Amino acid sequence: MNTVANRSIFRLGESETNRVEAFSDGVLAIVITLLVLEIKVPHLSIDDDATQWAALTDLVPTIVAWVISFVFVLVFWVAHHYLFNSLQKVDRGLLWLNGLFLLFMSFVPFPTALAGEYPATSPPLVLLSGTMLGAAASFSAMRLYVLRGHGLIAANAESAARLALRRSLIAPTLYAIGLVVAFFEPWLSIAIQVLVPGIFFLPAKATGETHRSRAPSARD
Amino acid sequence: MNTVANRSIFRLGESETNRVEAFSDGVLAIVITLLVLEIKVPHLSIDDDATQWAALTDLVPTIVAWVISFVFVLVFWVAHHYLFNSLQKVDRGLLWLNGLFLLFMSFVPFPTALAGEYPATSPPLVLLSGTMLGAAASFSAMRLYVLRGHGLIAANAESAARLALRRSLIAPTLYAIGLVVAFFEPWLSIAIQVLVPGIFFLPAKATGETHRSRAPSARD
Amino acid sequence: MNTVANRSIFRLGESETNRVEAFSDGVLAIVITLLVLEIKVPHLSIDDDATQWAALTDLVPTIVAWVISFVFVLVFWVAHHYLFNSLQKVDRGLLWLNGLFLLFMSFVPFPTALAGEYPATSPPLVLLSGTMLGAAASFSAMRLYVLRGHGLIAANAESAARLALRRSLIAPTLYAIGLVVAFFEPWLSIAIQVLVPGIFFLPAKATGETHRSRAPSARD
Amino acid sequence: MNTVANRSIFRLGESETNRVEAFSDGVLAIVITLLVLEIKVPHLSIDDDATQWAALTDLVPTIVAWVISFVFVLVFWVAHHYLFNSLQKVDRGLLWLNGLFLLFMSFVPFPTALAGEYPATSPPLVLLSGTMLGAAASFSAMRLYVLRGHGLIAANAESAARLALRRSLIAPTLYAIGLVVAFFEPWLSIAIQVLVPGIFFLPAKATGETHRSRAPSARD
């Protein structure tokens, strides 16, 4: 009977985190898909093949900006996925931090469109780096909050979470640098925006550990 | 066997509320993310940095309107989350009230865009306050409906729900005042729109209680 | 062991219907929320209050079209919700019929915008009625398909489903009439579009029965 | 106790695949619904019925492009649904491949809008075929990855998955041909885009088998 009760509580926590995950997934899925709406169909007076190809070539910066932001959102979706997988429940504080994270994420389409319209100029890249900084910093804040003993994280996931927190400070640091250099060297800022997700792609071990953490707590 | 049967019924109710939650989450996630589409990329004939910064400065009211509406939708998403967490099933009446709530919520992007285009003038703020009033009032109506004995609410969640209902009347009252003052003092109306979510951020106790209510009913 | 196996199969079916429901809910939630994007912010050269109010008054037909389509999508979401609740699994045939239904549903924003732009004229109302007819007819086709013995429906839900099928033929019939009269009497077509969801709002018994049908099958 | 542990692990895997499915479903549902936004309401100076009908007739290529892309996304959603149903867990590699697949899928609205604007000309059809090729190829890559022994696929689903992989190479091959012929014979490229989903509609057996594969693994 005790086991049933425990399982019920566990499941309650799970269903709670599930709904926050579902809402966040919804927002992130919409952001990632809306990005394409900023690539506008060119309206040409002459529409032979050559003119169309030229118009499409003009869209290359917009498409590059789209890919950068797509990968950015995807990387944070994966990180969000692993973070919430290591939680056994959520509380109001985490809900609001998550809301702040989503505020920055859902702003992404605007500076992305701006960067596509005015490629390699300062203002759009300052705004884009600032948005990415805000998203990355609020994500790190969630990791920190979770570790500050509100009983949100599964006990056996703590050491992995501590490691993940330390690693997760890399992204906001780099985006802060990207924000500053965007004022002087737009291309360097773009390079940083390409680099950061690249870092996330490589080392899968630490966060992978966080991921498997729920199984043991369900097993006993 | 009895326990299994009871649990099945419980789970049925849960899966039912889950789908209404999922649909509502979907709508709210889309609304909150669509808001950004109303921030339009400025098309400039001269695109040096100074002109771009000036154009971005012109967008500040639009961005403020975006943040206000973002927080508005987020606050009601959290409230919706806690309300449906305290339910054991939904019926048709609640489905329609929820539909009315979603009607107002999904209208939000339009007055938000209007308020960004014509900042601090009466008509957009009348429309925005009216939309927020409609959403808040239909949300209170859901709280009331749930308490009117259709067996929707978990027994042990009732007293907390009664408290939450009383508290939930604050928002529509303030938005009604905001609607009236928008005709005369647009800035006062904006102040109210900033204030109301602020109230929701602070006291987490009453609704937190509602939240934990499902555990005991699952335990027996 | 047998019971466990049976439950597993049951759950498998449930998880299957869940994903189709989730995808359909996603599409319907997006459709219902996208509708508002067709209400465009008026761009005024003079922006005093009187001019703004006049411009908002001009938007009334667009807002009426938006409400009609919103209610249309909501009613079909509720109907879809109850239909899939009475199923124990889905097959490919149903997936494709559901796809056809979603094709018509996701087209709704276009004729809605058209009807708002050219109010009470024939072409938009012909297109809108045609789209509603297509959606309603493909929904009835799903009801019919489910009853044609592919083992999709829970045994004890059959009689209720038969009743629901008979009732569900009312909507396509009325929309077919609406389509024809739209060529001659646009207002009569609008009246039908307002009327049909009204019918769905009233009698909750038959479909309510379908709804409860899953409980007994889970109990034994 | 062993059974409970096993089931927990199984459920963990299931809940993991569930969230990737939910995110992918979200993206695909949004893509499929956003497509309609590219059908723009014509703005006419004279708005009598004849002018409106003429304007709607001009939209036929746009609507045809919309239907082709809608069916394309739907077919891949169904394929994605069956693929993930045969998995017991996901890993990072699959997450990134799935991300690549979603990148191509979420790009679809742009070439679709382009093909509607400049019907039966080369550039849009090259871009659309290329996007479909990218999506189809990354989907086949997922099928291949899953079979390469990362323990993702349920043991009893392997033979069906091998068959499905062989079958799933047809689509990228045909889209590659469509891409090449789009440079010379736009209509032939359109014919291929209509043909490929048609192939998917017909033979339901092989993939159907994959589908049922989860039941036995849940039973023991």
C-alpha cells in the first residue's frame, strides 16, 4: 500500500512536470516553426527564372539567420528536455523562471528577422545576442534554482545537475561576449552564435547522466 | 479489484482533464508566441546603424505592449494549470466556459498590436482592457461553475477552491476599472494592466494548497 | 497475467489514440488561434481617437467572421474529443480520414479572412460554407468508418455512436444548404453558420453517453 | 517486484519517446497549419462578385501548392508516428537527426508559398523538391540510425523496421529525381510531388506490422 502511495506521489510530480514541459514544448515548437514566416516571398515584376534565382540569392542572409535561430531553439529545447526529466516536481518559483526563459525564447523571431533584413550590421546582432543571452541566463537560473534545495530534483540526479549547471554557464558567458563585440565586429558576433550550439552538440555524457537519473528513483 | 476499478475511473477523469488542458495549453502557448509576430521589422531606405537604432527605439511601445500581454497570458496559464489540477473530471458546461475563456485569450494579439501601433491612446487600451476583463471574468466563471456541485472538483480541494474564487474576483474588478479609465486616462489603464499580474506573482499559498489536493485522493 | 496483458493492449490502443488526438488538438488549437492574425491593425494617417474608433468600427464584420469561425472550430474540437474518447484504437484508414478533416479545418482561416474583407457577398460565403461542409462531411465519414466494424470502437459505445452518427448528419446537410443559398442570399448563409453550432450547444445527452463508455471497458 | 521495475524502465523509455513525439507533433502540426497563411486575401478595388471570383481563380495554383505540401507533411507525420511507436527509447543522436528532419519540415511553408506565387516555374520547384528531399533523406537516416544497434528499437520490431527502411528509400530517390527535372520540366517535378504521397497511401502492411510491435514487449 505504501508503494502505491509513493508511486501516486511520484506520478503526481511527473504529471505536474509533464504539463510544464508540454506548455514549454508548445511555445518552443511554435517559435521554431514561426521563424520561417519571416522569410518573405519576393514579389517580382519580371518573373523569369534568372530574376527569381537572383531574388532567392538575396534571401541567403535571411535563411542563414533562420538556421542559426532554429539550431539555437533546438539546442535549448533539448537542454530543457533533460533538465525537466531530472525533476520530480515543479513549484511556482520554477514556473516563473521558466516563464522568463520562454519570454526570451519567444522574442527570438523578431531579432532573427531583423538580422536577415540588415545582415552583418550591429543593431540586429546586438538585439539577437541580447535575446540569446537572456534565454541562456534564465536557463542557467533555472538550473541554479533547482539545486537550491526546493526538493524539486531527484536525489540521485543532484551531482549530475551540479556538473550541468557549471557547464551551462558557458553559453550565457559567450553570448555576453557576443553582445559586446556585436557593437564593433558583427561577424565575430555571428561566429559566436554559430559556435555555442556547436559546443552543445559535442559532449553528451554529463547531461546524458542527468537523463537516466529518473529510472532508479522509480525502481525502489 | 475495487481499488483497480476506482483507480481506472480516477485515471479516466484525469485523462479527460488532460486533453482539455492540452488543448488549452496549445491555444495559450500559441497566443503567447504569436504576440511577437505583431512586432514588425522596420523597412528602412537608409540602413546605417543610427537609422536602425532610431527605428528600434520607435518600437519600444510595441515591445512594452508585447511584454504586458505575454505576462498576462502566462499568469492565466499558471492559474488555469492550478485550476485544472484540482479537478477530477470535466463536463460539457466547463468545456464551453473554457471555450469562452480561450476566445478572449486568443483575441489578445489584436488589441496588443493596436496598443503598440497607437501607444497611450484610448481606443486600443479600451479594447485591451475589455479583452482582459472578458478573459478574467470567464475564468472566474469557471471557478464558480466548478464549485456549484457538478462533482468536478476533488472533495478535499473545495475549501481552497472557495478561497481561490474569492481571490480570483480581484482581476476582473480591476480590469473593469481599467476599461472605464482607459476612456479618460490611458496611462492609468496601463498601470492597472501592469499591476494585476504583479498581484498574482506574490501570494502563492492559497492556490498552492489547491495544487497539492490531488495527492490524497489518489492515495486512498 | 491475462489482465495485465489485456490492460497493456488497452493502454497501447489508448496511447495510439492519444497521439492522434494530440496532433489533431495541435492543428485545431493552432487554427483557432491563427484566426486572429487575419484581423489586421489599421494603419491611419491621422490617429486621433475618433479616427481610431471609426477604423475599429470598420473591423466589425471581420470580428464577427472571426467569432463564427472560432465557435465552428471549437464545436468540432469538442465533437472530435468525444469521438476519439469512445475509440480503443486507430488504424490507417481513420488516420487518413482524420487528415482529410484536418485539411478542411486548417483551410478555415482563409475564407474567414475573405468573409471579413468582403462581408455579406457571395464568393467568401460560398467558400466558407464549402469548407465547413467539407469538414463536417469528413467528420461524419469518420463516425461512419468507426462503426463499420474495424474494431476501433469500444463495444459498449456502439449504440451511442450510432445515435451520434445520425445526429452528425445534420451539420453537413445544413452546410450544403448554406453553400447553395450563399450564391443568392448571403445573409441566409450567415444565419445557417450561426445556427449550426447553436444546435451542438444544446443537447448533450447522446454524446455524453459515448463519453462515459471507456470506464466499463477499463473496469473488467 | 521485478516486473514493476521492468515496467518502470519501459515506461521511462516510453515517456522519453513521448516528449520527442510531442515536440515533433507540435512542429508538424504548426507547419501543416501555417501553410494556409501563405494564401493571402486579395485586395480588390472593385469588389463585385465577378471580380472576386476572378481573384479566387487566380489563387488556384496557390491552393494546389498548399494541398501538395499539406499531404506531404501529413504523410511524414504518419510515418514519424509509426517509427517512434516502434522505439523503446531515444538517444541524443536520434534527437539531433530528428532536429534535422524538423528543420527541413519547418522550411516547407516558404517554397510552398513561392510555388504558389510563381506556378510551374523552375526555381520554386527546385527549392520545394530540395526541401522534400532533405526531409525524406533525414527521415531515412533516422530509420537507419535506429537499426544500427543503439538499442532504441524494440527487438521484435527489427525485421519490420528493416523492411520499412528499404521502402523509405523510395521517397528521397524520387524527390532527388524531382529536384533534377525541376530545372527542365517543372510539370514533371509537380507530378512526382503528387505521386510520392500516393505511394505511401497504398500499402499499409509493412509499417502496420511495425506499429503493433510494442504490444508483445509490454506483455512479458
